[in-house]
Amino acid sequence: MKLSLISSKMGAEFQSKPPIPLVGHVITDDSMGLKQGISMQPINYNKVIKLLTDQHSVNLFERHMHSLQRLVKHYQAGFLIKDLVQVFKILNVCADRIQDNKQYIQPMLDILKICSKPFLKEKSSDEVAYSQIVVESISQLGYLMRVPSREVRLQLAKTLLSLYNRTQKKQEVRDHKPASSKYNMIMVERSDVAETLVKSLALLEDDVEVKLCILDVLQHLSAFSNVNCNKMLAAEAASRVCSRMNDPDPSGKLIFTSLEILWNLLENGDENDVAKQLNSYVCINALKEAFSQQMTSGFSHYDRQLRNDLLVISTLIATKCPDAPFIETGYAKQLILFATFQEVRSHNALVRHLKLSTNTEDFELKTMLINILAVLSKDSAFVPLLVEGHVLLGLFSYVRANENASQPQEWSPAQFEEIQLQAMSVLCTLSPLCVHDYMTCQGNTRLLLQLEWCVGKEDFAGHGNAYHGEGGRGNKRAQMRYCLHMMRSMVSIGSDAVNQDLVDQGAINQLLDILLSASHSESNDDFIDVEMQCDMLFIMSVICEKDMHRKELFNDKGVKVLLQYMRTNPDKLARGLGHHRLILATVDCIWCCVIGAYMNEDAFLEGQGLFLLLDLLETSAKNMHNLLIGCLLDLCENPKSVAHMMAWRGKKDCTIANLLVQIWREEEKAIGVSRDETDTSKPLMGTLQEQAGVTSLPANCPSQSIVDVSENMRAKIYALFCKIGFEDLPGLSAEDHVSLCIIERYLDFKQGEVWKEIHTELEQESVRPVTPDQEALAIIERATEEIASQVSDTQTDLLDAKEQQDLLDEQEMYAEIRENHRQKEKSLKKWDDYVARTSNYNLLKEVKSSQDQAIEDSRLEADYIESGTFHGTELSNLQTTTYQGRNIAVDSTPLELTGTSPILAHIEKDKDRGVTLRDRSAVFIPSEA
């Protein structure tokens, strides 16, 4: 009871107390002052747009200005990405009203200044969600260039530069984050603002300042972006910028900015598109005027760089577009004048007071001017300008011996060497175009003197700079290399006057001396040495071809050189240094300089040159076979060659006939001739010829059968067999004889194939020959098939004979095996009898008795044995079955089976110690345990 009363009192007291209220305190960062940055107060854009566009408030200009100023004031930190659609609606409304009311210019400028700041985002996903809106808004910035206000256009340029900038100013806005600079640049690239700005240049022809600002924006847009460059090229930016770069500009920035844009387009855009856009009379003329102005009036470092940039762009246009109007605009003639005014005296006003110093920019200018001459020479109309400007005379002034020192106002030795090599390289292109000028300048004499200086002992160490000086550091190889290039270019044109002048100047003997020294050199050749040797061999091949007197000048010295090169180690062919080209040049030189001159041919044969050619034919790749077989075929016109060919033996005792048959089979396999099934109607036809079929062709076009003769080596192989014969050829197997049957009838089969083509073409053209001709065609076709059948039968007989011979050889081998086994069994039986006689004495006596009886039976008369005068030759009481004398040889068991005897081993040790026979008698030999 007491407990219940106490509990009831406590409950009453608890219920009588009032409840404590719960208050939720929400403390934000803003109320605590922890947030930093600018606070934004949103504005209802729809009300502003309605105020500007509603028909009842469209003329309330003061309210418009107040509303726009309020908008600018609240969004000084930047516009939200999600609000850009409304912002640019307001901008477009202001842009449309500026022409009628200039009051809208200032609000528009203020809004554009805010647009230059990074756009703001409330969420991280806003950049992706509103990306298309951002792209279209940036495109709208470009479209605002239509506004006829200078201030607006300048502000637009500044806004775009701020948006497309890798670095941006830090700004903190409460509850918002600015978009990254990378995001802004990507959005600019995805928009078409670059293309729009290029097209807007047409609106800015009279306002130089705005034009420079827009060009500056284009320069920044094209500096690092391939996308922007391609969009600019789509709007023909190269042509628009280049054509107007010479407009009046007091600041001098116009041409510089224009060139920077062109350089960016070349580096980041498509070079071909740039060249095509600049390939116009207006652009080439603009480049000409700018280059001429900078060439004659520019003296600062900046001007010289600008001048060189213009020349590089001109060179690119000439390279990509050979039909560019350089000649029509007079630019080509002007370039020739500037390239040669130092070497060829001229009274032209452009170069009267012009001088080039030895600084880097002028040196680069000189090399580029020389280079562009070779580029422009692709146009045949440029050649008369070369002759008129005496270009070859100017360039040949550099083809002379180099010096180790220079005068103060002259090119340094390193610069002179580089210009010299550049000039010689260009001469390789220009000299064949101006042969008369080349001969007038005594080009051959200059080259041979330069070549003599290159191989002489004069002290000069090349610097080996730039591309043309490769491999020429510390030597004269670079000069010698391009000297030989020039000679090769000149002899290649086939001018009799040039070639005869070279011969008269002693070029053959001079080149042979160099080659003879190079062929006996023990130093390893690099690719430049191999290239120069190939050039010298090619030069002599061209000079000596079809001229007997020049071949005689080649004489034994030249033959020795060729033989030395033919002995080149075959392992060098796979080193990648060009030795395979050297071998080809050697074979070509043999064909042109040796074959046809009997003295050279005899010297070549005496030096085993034919053997070397056949060795090369056996080991070389398939692509060299045609040249080698052609060379051998012409060499076989000398009767002495056939004996050398028949005496040759290759690897595994290979003969010339066997080698030619192998090449024939490889050639037929390559062209797809089927030899599995005999087809008498097309014994020589390959897969390609069969697929092409027979078509009606004009009389001046060769048919497939005639083309086949020149496209493969079968005709040459047949001609070689005609020289060495088809009978009694050593080293041929049965398969070789089978192939030889076809080779022997090659001419008959080819004639039949040609007649069959003629017949088929007549049928396709619906032409019926007269009766005698038709009968003749039928007889020829039938005769060809009969020959093919005979060849097929002969091949079958050869194969059957080979099969029979193989069977006989097999039987002989088996007989030999049986005979070997029989002899082995006989030897074993003889050994068993020997062991039995030595093991069983009774058997030995029986054998001895049988032997004696056999001896008695072999005698015809035995009476004389019993006479008193008979003396027997047998030894009495002899218990052996062998015929013996006083000395006998005893067969013993080999020591390797029984082991070494201890006595013999001890005697061997005594020999090593020097113990004599007398001393050995007292030696104690221990017994074995």
C-alpha cells in the first residue's frame, strides 16, 4: 500500500510540470559570415524582354535604360549558363535598335563586358546540360558583328579574346562556380564564330583599327586549334587575309598579323587547302608587292624575318600549285633578280642599292631564293626567264674550290659551303633545262675541275651543315656527291654535245681513276660512298653506250674496275647501304661499256667475268635475273663466251643448262602457267594472259602474246639455249629434260599463239579471210597442236623412262643389301668354324685330316712322293690347319675386352721411368689379390 501511494504521488508531480518546447536553430554560412565572394540577386529576364519588345512599352526608352542598367548591376560577376538564352535575346533586341537609337550602345557594351567573364554554373552538370546553348550563344557573338557600331565591334573582339584564353581571372561568386577556361575554349571551337569573323572582314575594309582587332582574334583562334583553322579555311580565310594584307596601315601591324594567321593555317590546317586558296592572281600579286616592299625598304630584324616568312609562303604555294600565276604577275622574274643580283650585274632599280649582309636572316633568304628557282622550274614557261636572267652563270659562280677563310663582307666558310651545295643541288634541276647556257658557261669543265679538287690533297674540312652537307663534315664528300649528281643529270638528257664534251675533257679516264681507287679501298663504305660509285658507273654507262670509240677508251682499266666490283662480298647486299644498287650499276656498265667491244670482251672473259656474272645470276634475287640474262645474251655474241658458259659450275655442281631451266620453271610459276595437265591449245599461256583474253586492238597496239614476250624472261632463256644448244647438255635431270622440251619449241608455240590471236580477232571483227588464208590459218593451228602433242608424248616418254630407271636403281640397291648380308653371314660362319677348331682337339684333327686329303686329291700324280729323292715341304707333327712358315702371327683376344694385363701395364710404366730390359728381370711383380 505504501509503495503504491508513493508511486501515485510521483506520477502526479510529473504530470503537473509543463513540457519543455523544442526550438530548431538553422545557422547558415551566410549568417555566420563564412561565405566569400560576390552575392548575386537574380532578376526576372522575362520582364526585361517583355519591357523591350511589348508594343505598349517599346518606346519607353528611359525605362529600357533603367532596366538594362539594373540588369548589368546585378550580374557584374557574370551570367549564369542557364540564363544565356534570355541574355542573348536582350542583346539581339539592342543590336537591332542601335541603328535607330544610339542609346542602346552603352548597355550593349556593358552586357558584352560581362560576357567576357566566365559563365557561371549552379551545378557541376550545367556544363554538359547547357553545352549546346553555350555554343549557340558564342555563335551569336560572331553574328553581332553586323551591328554598325565601331565600339560594339571592338568590345566583341575583346570579349572573344577573353573567352578564348588559357588563363582567366579568379572570381568568387556565392553559390556559383565559374566555368573552366578549357570548357570555354572547347565551346568556342564548337561554335562557328571563327568562320563568322572571317566573313565579317568584308565589312571592315575602311576601319583599320577594328580590322586589326578582328585579325588579332583570328590569330589567337588559329594559334593552337585545328578545328578553328579548318572552319576558317572553309570561309576562305587564307585568300581573304592575303589579298588585303597590303592595305594602308600606319601602325604596320596589318601585314604582320596577316602573316601570323597564314602561318597558323599552314601549321594547324590543311596545307593543300591553304595553297589552293592562295593560288590566285590577287594573292600572288599581294605576296609580290609585300615581298618587294620588305626586300627593298626593310632593314630591321623584324623586317628581315617578315620578308623570309613571305618567301616561305610563296615557296609553299609554288610547291603545291605548279600552275600558280608567278610568271603572269611578274613575281618569278623578280625572284630571279633577287636571287642572282650579287653574282650577275644588273641595272634594275630594285637592286641598285640593295646589299645582303652575312647575318642569319640574309643567309636564310639566299638559300630560299635559290631553292624557289628549282620549285618554279616545274613550269616550262619559267625556262626563258632563267635564260634571260643568266641564272646558271650566277649559280656556277659557287662551283669552285672552297677556302678556309673569308673576307669581312663575304659569306663565312660554313655559309659559303651551304650555299654552294644548295646551288649545286638546284643546278641538277636547272642545267638539263638550259643546255645551251650550260655549255656557254663551260659547265663540264667546271665540274671536272671541281671533281679533281674533291679527290685532291688540298687542305679543306667541310662543316657538314644542313641537309645537303650530310656526311661531309671534315672532308669534301658533300661537294663530290653533288658534283657527280650534276654530271649524272646532264648525261641523262642524252645530248651528244654534252657527252662528247665530257669525253673530250677526259671524264672517262678521270672517273676510272677514282673508281679504281675506291674499289681497292679497304675502308668500309657508307651509303654516300656507294651512291657516288653508282653515279660514276651510271655516267660511264650513258657515255659509252652505242659508241665504239668511247668503249675503247674504257679499255682494260675499266674492265679491272668492273671485275673488282663483281667480286663484292654477297653479304654486303643485305646491309641496307645500297650495295645492291652498286651491283646493278656494275652489270649495266658491263652491258654498255664492255659488250660490243671485242678487246673489252676478251679482257672481261680472261678475268673470269662471265663466271662472276653466272655466280651472281645463281645467288641474286629474282628481280635481277632479267638484267643479268639480257647481259649474258648479248655477251654470247662473242664465240668465246659459249665455252666459258659450258665450263662454269655453280653450287652443288650446277651447270648453266640446269640453272636456266630452274629460272624458266620459276618464271612460269610466277605467271601462272599450269603444267599439271597438258593443254595443247595453250602451251605457253599464263593466268593473267588467259584472264585478259583476246580483244580487238588497233594495229599500233601490241597484243597479249607480244606483250608476254617482253614481260617475262622466257624469250631470253630460249635465246640463250639457242647459243649453247639443246643437245648433250650436262647436269640435267629428267625433270630438266621435260622442261627443256618446251623451251626448245618456245618459238613454234609463240608463233602459233600469235596466229591464233589473229584468227580470233578476225572472228570478233566479223572478218572472213579469203579461202587460201583461212586454210593457211587452219594448217598453222593444226601444226601447233601437233607439235604440242609431240612434245607432250616426249615428256611422257621421258617420265616413263625415269620411272623405269628409278625401279632398276631400287632393285640394284636391294641386291647390294642382300649381298652385304650374305658376306656378313659367311664371315660369321667362318668365325664359328675357327672357334670350334680351337676349342675341340678332335675336331681339329678331323679338319686337318680333311685338309691333307684335299691336298692329296688335288695332285695329278702321287708316285714321286715315295721316291727317295722327294723332300716334303710340310712341317711334321703340326697340329694346325693353316699354312705356316718359321714366323707365325698369333691372334689374341683384344685388350679392350679383357682389360690391360698387369705385366704389360708394369712394362709401360718402366718405359716411362727409363727402365731397361736388363733391369726389368729383377723387378718384382706383385700378384693380384
